[in-house]
Amino acid sequence: MAMAPKRTTPLAAVVAVTALLLGLCRGDVVQFIFGDSLSDVGNNNYLTKEPCPRRDAVIQRFSLYKQIELFQGTQAFMREKMGTAAADKFFSEARYVVAMGANDFINNYLLPVYSDSWTYTGDTFVKYMVNTLEAQLKLLHTLGARRLTFFGLGPMGCIPLQRYLTSTGACQESTNKLAKAFNAQAGAMVARLSSELANATFRFGEAYDFFQDIIDRPYMHGFNNSRAPCCTLGRIRPTLTCTPLSTLCKDRSQYVFWDEYHPTDRANELIALETLRKLNITVINNGTSS
Ligand SMILES: *[C@@H]1O[C@H](CO)[C@@H](O)[C@H](O)[C@H]1NC(C)=O
Ligand SMILES: *[C@@H]1O[C@H](CO)[C@@H](O)[C@H](O)[C@H]1NC(C)=O
Ligand SMILES: *[C@@H]1O[C@H](CO)[C@@H](O)[C@H](O)[C@H]1NC(C)=O
Ligand SMILES: *[C@@H]1O[C@H](CO)[C@@H](O)[C@H](O)[C@H]1NC(C)=O
């Protein structure tokens, strides 16, 4: 994720999506990306040929509220540099991307060690997430965000970590049900905000069914493995991150998942393209991955 104005090389789903959005209107439109680590599978570090992508672990751990607070700091800085009027124009013309939720689900609700899973049922947790998100999107609007895209969840119950936790290795259907419920409610909320808030064009993007199809029929999409992560630590599973000690699969482009949580570059690219297609955004240049 990024707190600073960012013009990225498109490599991961959200980064790719936003860069493609940018490609539609070159010039000085800047984008701000808010999200958790699952929205930042790749960043420019991916370009280096390190065995594992480096991630900005510190910033990812910030909550969306904290990220918004940092964004306010950026705004104050820009107002000082550019003057209030120019800064306000700049921030109202920028694109905003918010991708949030998967970490909250996976790391808070789904792991019983955290208290959230004791205080919420699935339904009330989804409502809590959507209500929190609504407050955060409204806050971004008061801070000047007018063009914003929110990305929903994929079939989280099928990530390798979740499969590992089922006895059969099947997807956790209860987790997928939560993701679907979240998408339905978040999508409705985003559409409502878009019509209620002044001058707002807020859109909801997701490719849940497409992602599920890649998992169910990997061969149809050019993959050979949609169950195991490419990056493992020998037979030890689950390993929470990919480290320099990890073992990599021979051909990562054959794998849907890079590690226990994250899709590979190639899976991300396909999902990003499908998400854009559903948003009726024409992709001008898709030549971003080898
Ligand atoms: C909405 O857009 C109009 C026209 O650009 C502008 O005059 C008005 O101040 C905007 N309102 C808000 C709340 O951004
Ligand atoms: C796919 O995986 C199977 C075993 O898991 C292997 O036999 C086969 O060669 C692989 N195909 C490709 C195209 O990599
Ligand atoms: C995309 O276009 C199709 C057909 O023109 C329309 O039915 C659909 O609502 C549009 N979707 C979005 C997100 O604008
Ligand atoms: C992306 O571009 C390549 C050629 O550069 C083309 O073969 C492929 O079909 C395109 N994919 C999509 C989803 O448009």
C-alpha cells in the first residue's frame, strides 16, 4: 500500500488496477492507495529478482483509520507547499483506491486467538466491517476524495492457509460465505454513498466468481496448481510468510497462490483485468507481466 502519491509499475492486482486507471487519463492525476497487505502482493520490489517480494511490513500493519490519519498529514504538507486552493483541487481530482477487509477477516475474525471472533458472529462481524468501512469512506469524502474505487473480497476460504485448516483440504465454505456477504453489503453501501455524497463517484470492484473459477478450474486459465502455495518451507506448513529460507516451486506462473495468503503475479493480473472489465474500464495496455 502507499500513502504517498504514487505512480506505480503495475504488478499486483490493485496496483495494476490503479495504474491501468491512471493510464486512462495521463497527465497529472495522482492516486492514493489505501489497503492491507493483501492488496499489495507486489510492488516495485517485485521487479528485483529476489526470490521473494519484499513488502512494506510496517505500513501494512496500520489500520485504515491510521492510514487516513497519515493521509491527512500528507494533505497538510501539500497545502503548505501548494496553497490551500491548489491542494484542494489536487486532492479532489486524485483517484482513490481502497482495498480493505481480507486481513481483518483472516487475522482477526478467523483466528480464534483474537478476541474479535468471540464477540462477533459471522453476520454481526460483516455488519461491523461494512459500517466501519462506510464511516471511513465518508471520512475520505470529507477530506476531498471524489473518485474512489473500493475492492471487495475474493474467495478467502480457498487460500492455502484456510484449506490447510480443513481436514479434507477443501475450501472453508463458511469463510467464503462471509466474503460473499461482505461483498454484497459493501457493494450496496458503496453504491448508496456514490449517490448520496456530493459529487462522488464511488465504485465497487470485485471478481469473486472469476477468482473462484480460477481455483476450481486452474487448467482453463493456464495454471497447474490452485491449492498449494508456490513458496513453502519444505514440508512445514503453514508458514506465514515467504522468507529467504523458503523453497520456491519451479514455475510460479503455474501456481495460483504465491504463499499461504497471496495470489501470484499472474493470478493477480488475471483478476485485475477481470475486475476492470466488470467496471467497464477498457484496458489500454495489459502488457505488464512476462
Ligand atoms: C460539487 O461540484 C460543484 C461543481 O464543480 C462545486 O461547485 C461544489 O462545491 C461541489 N461540492 C462539493 C461538496 O464538493
Ligand atoms: C502439472 O502438474 C503435474 C503434477 O502435479 C505434472 O505432472 C505436470 O507436468 C504439470 N504440468 C505442467 C504444464 O507443468
Ligand atoms: C457496464 O456496462 C454494461 C453494459 O453496457 C452495464 O449493464 C453495466 O451496468 C455496466 N457496469 C458498470 C459497473 O458500470
Ligand atoms: C493481453 O495482451 C496480449 C498481447 O500482448 C494478448 O494476447 C492477450 O489476449 C491480452 N489479454 C487480455 C485479457 O486482454
